[in-house]
Amino acid sequence: MKILNSLYLAPIEYYSALFRAENALIEIHDNYQKQSYRNRCQIAGANGAISLSIPIEKPTTTKCKMKDIRLSEHGNWRHLHWNAIISAYNSSPFFEYYEDDFRPFYEKKQTFLHDFNEELRQLICRLIGIETPVYYTDTYIETTPENVIDFREIIHPKKTPIAEIPVYYQVFVEKNGFISNLSIIDLLFNMGNESRIILQHYSKTHSTDIAPQISSSIDPPHRLAKRNHR
């Protein structure tokens, strides 16, 4: 089993850990931390990495559990985030294929950050085919049980990924070079169904810390026809 936080469009290393886990436990009783992936993600734009941050309502206490953090309506952030995603990935091979799956999240209102994060995670797992059973904590886990891997303090914007992210096609790679460990949507919109292959290769390096010996080709994958949504 692996313990993970609830994160907003989490980075590739998060979904790699989830992909290889027999079971996963999402921590929702931890104290909310600023400047973490809980309310922010990174995508690749024409001029490099872009950080998208969700505003939250200021908690009434110094310490507030993640499950109780409320989304703020300040700054029309949903509109700004969706426009940034469109701008970054409109020319990617698979954005049109998945666009209708993600758009509703930026058109409807949610109350809690955790609920918003988890609904997105469930969608992404379904699209990629990650079938790992996921459960939620009843109380904060202070001491990690035996045979459980704790990723809560490992996956963080200020920390280096525990293994090298395999190189895959990115729209602006010729201009910006390959940008590692972006949000999972960067991988999904650029690689489509082949995202599983990248996650699988990266997952194998978790225990060995050896860079994956796979092709570093940056050729775009074959573009799928857009799905017909009911």
C-alpha cells in the first residue's frame, strides 16, 4: 500500500506511484500546506512551465485539515485555468480527444478542494486505465505502518523526483527543451493511451533509482480522432 496526498492535477511521479500500487490511501486529515501540489499544478506553455494555483478561502484556524479546505471564487480562477490549459495544449495530439472530459470541471462550482482534486483524479485514472483501489484516511496517520510506502512528504514542488522521468513528446520541446515531471495532463494530452507506457517505465525505477532505458524520441504520437460524446 502507498499513502498519498490529495493533489490538484498531480505530477507524473504521483500517478506513477498510484499506477504501481496494490492499494492506495489518500491522506485527507493532514494539515493543509501552502506552496504544495495540493492546490497547484504545473503545465508547459509556449514560454516554459506555467504554475496554476487555485485560491482557497482563508481557514478560520491556524491549522486546518485538507478535507475542510474550501475553494474560493476569487479571481475567476476556473476560467483562467481552463484558458491556460487550452492555450498550452490546443495543438497537442490528444487535447481534442479529452477536452470534453475536462471542461466541465472548470464550468461547475465545487465547495471543497479535496472533492475537486479527487474527482479529477478519478477521471484521470479512468482515462489512463489505473485501476488501483483507493481509500481515504479516517484519522491522520502519524506513524507509517510496516509494508506501507509513504509519499506524503516526497512529492513536493521543491523536491526532486525520486527517479528520472522518461522523455516523451511535448508540443514546445524544440523551443523550451523537455520539461520534467509536469502535471499528468501534460503526459495525457501529448501521449494519449501511451501514457501508460511512460508511467510503467518510470514506476520500474522507483526501487532502483536507475534512469529508464527507453527511447527519448520526441516525435509526436499518432493523433486519435475526437470521440463523440453523448
